[in-house]
Amino acid sequence: MLTLASKLKRDDGGKTGRASGASDSTHRVSIRDRLLTKEVAELEAHLPNEGYYQSGRFEFEINVPEAYNMVPPKVRCLTRIWHPNITETGEICLSLLREHSIDGTGWAPTRTLKDVVWGLNSLFTDLLNFDDPLNIDAAEHHLKDKVRPPSSPPTHSG
């Protein structure tokens, strides 16, 4: 569940106008927050439920810096998960979250929070990457299980 709109309403006291004497920084944050509220509303209408981890519930922490959308948000997975692109401590390997990337798929000011959420969703569907994993053990485990014949029972060590 995305709860940004209700949080902003509480923080703002329901006010929509700019208070006289408010600093430019406060005004900038207000514009950022309003942009994010719109993006979150669009996301809630189109949240997907498909892929390798279908029906799973995963919680992510998304910190949006004041310089958003010139710099990407910082994202961390709060749900402990065995995934080739997410470490057990919640670090995420997703190129669009990088400020600069060699392949040109990193963050750009034209990207939105919707792109971030779709990117995270893709980590559970088509971007599930076993060839260049962040969590090498998870990738190796998946690949080993994938090549084992279906009739073979799983092996347990230690």
C-alpha cells in the first residue's frame, strides 16, 4: 500500500497554498511532494501482480531526496528475500537507480517514481538477472535448482 498522499495531507495540515515568508527550499519540497503524490496515485491504479515471485508481499523503503527528479531516489528492500539482484541486507541492483550508468539506462530527470516501481517489479519478472547478480549465492542456488531434473529430490547440506 502506498501512503504518501495521506502523509502529506497530515504534514501540510490540508493547506494547498504557499505560506507567506516560506523559504524557496520549503517551496521546492512542496513541489516535489505534489509531484510525488500525483505519481503515487497513478501507481496505485496500475500495480501489477505477476512473475516469478507472484503473490509475494515485499516492502521497499524509497527515500526521495530534495533534488528529485534530478537525482534518483534511494531504494532499499525491507523484506528479507533470497533474490539474485537484492542482497540479504536490502541493497538493490537496478540500473535506473544509478545516477550514472555505462549503458545509458541510469537515472534521468525524465524518469518518475512510476519508473522506479516498474523497475522493481521487473526484478521479479523479466529483469531477474542470474548472469550478473548482486547476490551470487541466490543466483547460483536458483540456477542449480533450475537444472536439476524435476523428479530429483532437493539436496540439503549441513
